[in-house]
Amino acid sequence: MTGELPAGTTVFVALVPVGTNEFYQFARASTEWFTPALNEVILRGTVAHSWRNSTGFVHVEYGLEQYFVAEGTGNLRGKLTVQAAVTKSGRASIKEVFVDAKPYAEAMKAQGSVK
């Protein structure tokens, strides 16, 4: 992708697996849908805002940016990761949240944050 992308632009991002730990990283992106390679997962996102600098950063949101927990059930301390399900159209949803590689509820109990 080149040039400036206005806020609201749909972006398709291909992710590829990293090693055997089920984590994925950026491979390529486009403002047009493309057929993923066999090892790729396509995420559909929306440009939140962009700015020009030497690297041409674009802030893309995928619908995975927020996770709500019941009030008083914990305060995250640690490395946060998520397991997400991705539809064929590229929409993602959070399936589980992990804190330091432990499921959220288990991590909060271990930290003494859950009553």
C-alpha cells in the first residue's frame, strides 16, 4: 500500500504463523480483498487514522481492541494476548484472553484479584 489512507478506509491484512506457537505476524496488506496463501489468515480492519513520516504508519482497528470484564473482577498485570476466531471474510472476534500465557480467569485468581 502506498500513499495516505483516509480514516474509514477498509484494509485487508495477511498474517502468517510464527513458528509452532500459534502466534501470527504481518505479511502484507491491501485496500482490496486478495486471496490468501495457504498459510495466511486475512484480517479485515478499518483505518482509524494515519500520519505521514518516513515509515508511513497507518493505525488500523480490527474489532479486537477492547475486552470487557465484570467490574471488580481484576486488574490486568502482565503480558496480554488473545486467541481470536477469524471468519472467511476477515472479521475477527476474541475467543479467549490470556495474561502471561494463562487464561484470564486463572491468571486473575493467581494474582488474588478475583473474589
